[in-house]
Amino acid sequence: MAMVIKSTFASTDGPKSAIDMAVFAAEECLKRAGVPVHAVDLLINTGVFRDENIIEPAIAPLIQRKLGMNLDPVENDHLHQSTFSFDITDGENGFLTAAGVARAFLQTRQARYALIVSGDVHPSLTDHDAFPFESMAAAALLAIEDTGRDQGFQDFHFRTSANGSYGFCANVDLSRNGLAGRRTMSFSIDPDYHEKLGRFASGMLREIFSDGKMDPAGLRYLLTSQHTEAFGRRMLDQLDLEGAETVDLYSLCGNPHTSSLIAGYDYLSARGLLKPGDRVLFVSSGAGLSAACSLYTV
Amino acid sequence: MIKAQFESLGVYLPDRSVSTEELVGQMAQKPVFDLMSLTGIKNRRWRGEGEDSFTLAMAAARECLGKSRYRACDLDALICTSISRFKDGPVNLWMKPGMSKFLKKEMGFRPDAMGFDMTNACAGMLTGVQVLNSMIASGMVKTGMVVSGECITPIAETALKEIREPIDPQFASLTVGDSGAAVILDRAEGVDEGIEFVDFLTIADFADLCLAMPSVENPGIAMYAKSIEIHQEVIRKLPAIVLHMMHKHGFTGKDFDYVIPHQTSVRAIREALQLCAKHLDVLPEALIGLRHFGNTASTSHFVVLHDQLSQKRLKKNSKVLFLALASGIVIGFVSATIGRLEASYGYGH
């Protein structure tokens, strides 16, 4: 029994709203899987930057509402089929953190289908020059399956640096931004942030490989966060992972932030590049410094 | 499945107390109702100089670790569930990195421990308990902390400036108080101890009835709540949901010593629980701390529990039903026997 990806969807064509783009991606993802919207028990939103800097409620219930997903189980007399939704905000690592949480829900039979959605917008809902990310809607549908072969996600691993700079900060001091709090966000990025992240994520992987917690042998693809052009390629070189390939989304569309890993998988999947048994290493990295990884067998 | 338990609880409350009378006295448009008798809130704690969501969470986490058998470096996960994510200022909203990253470093968690932010409005801490309980039950982690620092009186400050109507969407903002709370969960020590079940659902049809976001009239944060509509929807739905949960998890009111509802207003809580009473058979004693602390958002259940434990008011090996009601609308149930927590507060067993 393993947690597998039933379907994915990622696109930059979605509406300019963290809520609406997640709805767009969720609908397309469920359509691809042939799973009805009401079958989703667990909905986790992992987008960080959202419409008008809303802090309550969580964004996930607003997405659930627009999806028409088990809206009112009492009125409609279907309390046996409801949805629980919430946000996990962990930057670029959000997908792997949410996937780890989803697996705990699926393994303990509290959910049958978990849908993870993501997407970031500048709070002003415009193409703001200062916004360092590309707005990309993404969704991944996860479920536990027994396919009779080695498949799905292995363990999830996480790292945070014990000291040093956080590398990247995004905040808005509402006391200093007059009446513009709903459309303002300040970004501060260390000059060597991306180089440090590459070294930090590679260091985590080296440690995990040498501890025997993951075997990179036969790795087919390395999917990474998309901080710069060829970020994944440089990691492959640093780790000396011969034979593995990566997807450079950055050169196609910039940095999709929280949607990067789903988008990388979706890129391969939509082009028919994934074969049963292919081993895909997901590795994300971001502010903190922080990183996460998990090995997935198609 | 592995059963989890509440191993330690820490709560931090700022020293300063502000009365409802004092707040109403500052309003240009006085409410047409008696806010104190309607809500049952006499006082609420108010952040001091230099306090914000991060410092409140940190203070609670230190309290929690002080009562625990674990050090921060023993814990496998940290989940921060604050709605208000203010650091380096009471309305300085941090989106990245998450509060958990700051807290992890400050407390000295291991680099390989999980650490993430999770939000679910006022159901945040109990959703964190649900997530951590699931991670322990599945064997993903053995121990972890759920923490929240709620620096939410800034919404009251905005409301004081902006309330103009006798029935105004910012009235609920006057009920809030600041606090921090943290709980550590680990594997239960015995079959009778620990978390028996956790079950949540989101009735998203009403997700937009309460929104908190920066104000466009004054610098700061505001909350706009259609409190009457929310209360009516909860009142209409809660009995059916309680009945469903009773059948699903096999309990009645007799199985619990206490129920801890989300702390909104005394009148709303009493009305909701009375409607549930016909299904529950016996209504467990409701623990309410509104009089002294107001609505402390995602920490509310644990602020009340801490207050009761500190005063040694609870029975030994109490079995408690935590009832989450939050914007979303989120409704959740956590059933737990809290003998280990009682021991950490000096109860003799």
C-alpha cells in the first residue's frame, strides 16, 4: 500500500487570484483523474501569497466553496461524505509537507482522496514588478493504492538550517503602509540566496544518501524548486547523479514558487515521459533555509 | 494505529487586562446592546510593549517545554497555527518564511524536524492537533508541538476606529484577547489515556461569512464577521453533526466529564449546547473562560484548559470533548483523556 499521484494539473493560464487559480487547477486535475469533486475528503491549499493579504479564514475553504465541494453536508444529508480543508504554508516545501500530512490522513483512513492545490499571486492581484514569482495554478490528487508492485512515495525528509540568515523574507508592516495593506508586500532576498539554497538542498540529499535513508540508484528524474535557470541541472551536477534528467521550468515560465514540484511532474506526465517504475526524486528548497525531499516511483 | 496523548501544555497571557467597559467607553457609536452581558466578557488580555504573535507563541512554547519531559531537540515536528502572523511589530504580517521557521531556530529544534505553518482560522490549534495526531498514529513522527501566538487585539483597535453602525460587521472584533498556547503530543502511555478520536469537516458554503484582512480605512488589520448569520448556521447544523459524530464514534454526553467549546460568547455557546443536549442525553459541564480572557482565537480551548488545570478544578483523569467552531465554517471534535496533562500541573494520581 503506497500513496500515489492519481493526477496532476499545472498552468499559468489561470485567473489572477490565488483562490480562482486553485479552483481552476483542482477542476482540471479531478477531470483528468475521473474523480468527482465530492469524492475529495481532504483539501489542502499550499499557496502562500494570496488575494488582498486575507488572513482569515484559511484560503482552502474559500477554494472548497468555489469548487462546490461537499458544501453543506447537513442540508444535503450526506454527512458521511464531507470535506475537511485547511492551509499549509511552507513556501516551496509546501507540496512535500502537505503530501506527508495527506499520507498520514490516508494511511489512518480518515480520507480516501487528498487534493493538494497551490498558486501564488501578488496581493494586489496584478503583475506587480516586485513579485519574484510566476503565478501558476497547480493541483495534485493523491490516494493510497495497492498495485502489487513497488510504487508511490517513500519517506518524506525535511531540513531547516540551525543558524544563519533566512535568505528570503516577505512581509508587510501594516502600520507603515497607510491604506495600501491589501495590495502591498515587501520582498527581501539575500544576494547569494539561490547559490546557498542549491548547496543546502544538495547537502541534505548527500546526507540522506550516505545515511542509507534513500538510494538514488536508477534515478530517472530530479524535480526541484525553480529558483533560477538550470537550478535542477546544477544540483544534478553537484550530486553526480548520472543518467538522471531534470525539468527546467524556469527557462519556460520563471519561478512558480509553491507550484514548482507539481508543475515539474505535470510537465513529464503530460508529455508521456513517465513510465511505470520510473524513479522521480522531488526536492524543494526555500526560505529558512529549508529543504524537503521524497523519492517517488511511478 | 498508534494512539497519541497530550503530554504538555503551556499558555502565556500578557499581564495587561482591558475591560469591556473601557473599550465601549472609547467608541463613538455605542452598541445598542450590552456587550458584556451578551458575550460574558468582562476583561481580555492585551499585548504589552514589544509583544506580537511570535513573542506570544515563543513564551507559550517555553512554558510548554518547561512542563514537558522533552527538550525542543527531542521533538520531531513543530506546527505553528496562528491566524495572526505578526513579528517585529504588532501588525507586521510575515508571509515568508513561516513563523515555524523562526520558532524552530529560536527553540533549538533539530534541523531534521518538520516545521511548518498551518492555518484554519480559530480551529487552527485543534486542526494542528488533528494533523499531529494523524502523523503520530501513522508512525510518521513520535512527538511534536502545536503552537499558536495570537496577537489579535489589533482588530479591536481597528474596530474602535471604524464601527459606525449599531449592527456592524466589526463588533465581534471587540471580543478578542491576546495569548499564546502550545501543546506537545507524544505516544499515549496507556489505553485509557490520550486522544480517542478527532473528526473535522468544513461547511464551505459559508466560508465568506467572516474575513480578516488589512483595513482600507485605517492602517492595520480588520475582521469583518456576519456574526448573526454564522451563529444561525452553526445553531441549525450543529445538532445533526453531533448526532452523526455520536453514531460514527460511539459516544454520548455521559462519556465526557467536560466539553470545551470555542470561546465566542456565553449566550451563543449556551444556546448551541442546549440544542445538542437532546442528542447527547447528558450535557457535560461546559468550560468557559470568556469572563477573563475573551475570545483568544485559535488558542481558546487551551487557554480555558490551562486556566482550569492551574486552579485544579478538573476531576482526575478527565475526559474532555473539545469542540471547534471556526470561520470556514469549520466544525471539529477532539476527544481526549488528559491525565498526563493533569499530572504535569501537579495533580496527584
